[in-house]
Amino acid sequence: MPTYTTPGVWVEEIPTLPPSVAPVATAVPAFFGYTEQGSGVARVANLLEYEALFGRANPAKFKATPNADGGIDVVRTDAASNNFLLYYGMGLYFRNGGGPCYVVSVGNYGATPARADFEKGLAALEQEDEPTLIVLLDAVNLPKTDYYALAQAALAQCGKLGDRFSVLDVPRDKPDIRTDIADFRNGVGTAYLSYGAAYHPYLQSVLNYQYQEDDVQVSWPQRWASADNGIVVTYSRGGPAKLKIVAAANASAIAFDANTESGTLTLSLPSGKDTTGTDAATAWKAWTQNCGGFDLAAKGDGSSKLAALAATALAAVQQSLTAIKNSNTALYNQTKAALAGQRVVLPPSPALAGIYARVDGERGVWKAPANVSVSAIVGPVAKISNDDQGRLNVDDSGKSINAIRDFTGKGTLVWGARTLAGNDNEWRYVPVRRLFITIEESTRKATGFAVFEPNDATTWLKVKAMIDSYLYGLWEQGALAGAKPEQAYFVQVGLGKTMTAQDVLEGRMIVEIGVAAVRPAEFIILRFYHKMQEA
């Protein structure tokens, strides 16, 4: 009670309602990986904030070669260790409905991915209270044994803190995916399995690789044709570095494969004599001079003599995309179009993190994040049949793996909602575990007001009323099963109910809460019978 010393009118506000439980955020993922700049843990709300703090993607390197069909074959030439995926994964996350999240930069591009980097990141994340999902995105590039060790560490952190859940991938490095699945189940351990879920297979996204034109090497065949008799001279890089002259009907065909790593070629002349150990340009000039009477004009090139081009023949075989931008616009544009068709292949975890956020916002954390479409992808990289999914979904080890499948007329759907504890009837389903995490964390934070309050019936009543009100709201929204509130949950606290006199003396206030969580209808069984004709 305040003490009044000055005459006047004083107003006091008397609280009549109990404190309320504020639901915690349910889908705030933390993504682990390597970035262009920055380090440590930071919260971002969108891709622009990510780029401001951590930069963009690591530029990919490509080699482009025209093929016999008139198209361009494109292959990546950078090392697999440079396949940093975090930036692309963030794009897939936001396109699937993701919101604010945390980024754990474990290092910058150019570093060799190492398990120790991720372990430091996990230790830093443990100090953060808001994240509710763990996504070890770039860890899939580590050796499998290292990835499994990190997965176990992430699950252990989830179990220790009780406020987060791990979304895991099945690393792939074997031609037979069944081997990858078996390796994952053997490697992920047996502890805290209800705090994680795994998804398969990888996804081909609609995202394009970022690259610099200087890092794209273009190789192409140069062709010259005779102005008079149709003799065709071609060369291209690849195969043995040799010039061969072959007799052909009404003409001669000359082809050599120019090896840019060597300045010498072996030249086979029509007479059968070889000129070895000489410079390619000298060999070209010698042959054109010896032939005599032929005016070899460059096809599609302004120069008039093949001999004049001989000195630069090797250098012209392979150039960067930047170098041909003005000199060969048609090939430049064709190569750019081919590069635009190179789509980033990603593990499914960032897409699933976005789907968790989307489903939580639209329906609630108690709704299974399954039978929902995956956005911004071309499709899964592997087709999964019903038999395949049966082996993924149910296993003797209990380590269920959720499938992502293509369905005709429906697109790509997440087709599973099990935790890794598939044999545990209480914690088999992702929404059940995540609902309990949400209820536990929300009530834990809300009851903080009662610390050091009198441990008596008045405080107990406030706590019970607060939690009752929260659970009633969840029941009304459909999160809890039961026709009546008393069938859906209970809250008990008090002397002789949850506490003894000794508990009160020792400063303990014990609240018991029971909830009947709704479970997903995983198997819809329709039974049909013949009905006998009655008339």
C-alpha cells in the first residue's frame, strides 16, 4: 500500500485478471553455413538483411562447350568443397514462407569446411533463446561421419534446452540411395530422437547459380572452309593433340584437337610423313603452303587466309565468357542462356524450415507440416514409389525419414511427418513434439512472475488460472483433442495435490499439466462391403 501524506484524491488500479501466457514463436530457424563476409550469430528478417550482413553466394565456375546438336554443354569446374549452399538455402527458405530467422556464419568462403567450425557455431547458438529450429545446411558437404556427429550434437542441444527442434538432411554420396539411408540411420545415434526429423531426397530448385563471367571458360570448334573446292578444316580442344588428314570423297577433311596445355602437336601429312615436336602454327602454315592452289578463306571470320590465323589458332580455342562478349556475341548469348538453365540442387531442410513457418502461421504448430506443396523448385532429384516410402517411413530402428514426392496433378508435396523416434507412440509425430515444446516454453516463461512470490494458495490460484486460460484457448483452436475442456487438458497445483508440506518448506511450487495433443491422420483407411439387394 502506498503512503499518502498530501491531501487530495489518489487513484489506485486494482488488477482483476490473472497474468496471461504469451505464446512463444514456433518457427524461428537457425541456419548454419559459410558466408561471403561476417561471422557469428545474427538475426535477419529477409534476404536483403542477409546480404547486408553476410554478402551473396560464392560464385560458381563453369566450362561451356558447344555440342554436336547445336546446344551448349555446361559443367561445373570448381571443387566440391566450394559448394557453399547457405545463400541459396536462405532464398529457398523465404520463398517457402519463412520469416525472421538466425544465421550462424561458421566461416567465410575459401575456408575448407570443418566440423570444428560447426561445433563452435552450435555452442554460440546455445546462448540464444529465440531460435526454435536448427538447420545444419552447409554441414552436408562434410564427410558423413562428421555430419552425423553434428546431427547428434544438435539433437542433444534440443533435448537439453527443450525449446528447439532439428530439421536434418540425409547426405548423399552413394549411387544407391539405400546405402545413404542406411548410413544415416547408423550414424545419427539413439539419443533425443524425438527432437529431430529427417527429409529426403534433395531438391532441384528454380534458383540460378551466381557466377562471374571471367570464371566461365568457353571452348568451341573453329571452322574454315575453302572458297573453291570445299575442303573443311576444323579443330577443337579435347582428345589426343594431333592433326590428321583423311581422304574423303571429292575433298580432304582435316581435323585436329588443339590442346591448350601444350604448344606442340603431332601432324600427319597426306604423304604419311609426320612432323613431330613442332609448333602447331608452323605446321599449319607448312601444310597450306605445300598444298598450293587452294585459297583457304576463314568461314565467318574477316581474315582471308588460313595461314594468317594459324599463329592464334590455339589461343582462340578456349576463352572466358567476358572475352567473347563482343567478339562472338552469338556464342556469348547462347552460353548465357545455357548457364541460366543451371539450377541449384539443395538439401530439403531450408525448404522444410520455410514450410514449418508457413503451416504454423496458417494453421498452427499442431498441424503436421505435410501434404503441403514445396515452392520454388523444379522437383525432387529422385522419384520415390510407395514401396520406397514404406521403407523410409517405417524401419526396425524407428528412425523414420520423411519423403518428398511428386504427384501427378498435385506437384511436389511433403509426404511425411514423423520424428526420428518412429517407434515411440508418444513422440512419433513432428506436430506433437513441437506442440509440447511450444506449451512447455510458453508456460515456463509466463510463470516467471511467480518466482519469489508467496508460495500459498493465492499464488497457486493465479498460476492455475493463467495456464487454464492458455490451454483453453489452444483447445478452442483445435490443438487439443476432446469434446470438452476437461477431456483435453488438466492443470493441478496445490498442497496435497502436487506438493507436500516439505516441498513448500524447501521453496518448491509444483504444477502438473496434462494435454491431449491431436495427432495427424497418417493412414486413411476406407473399408467397403457388398450390400445385399433387399428388393
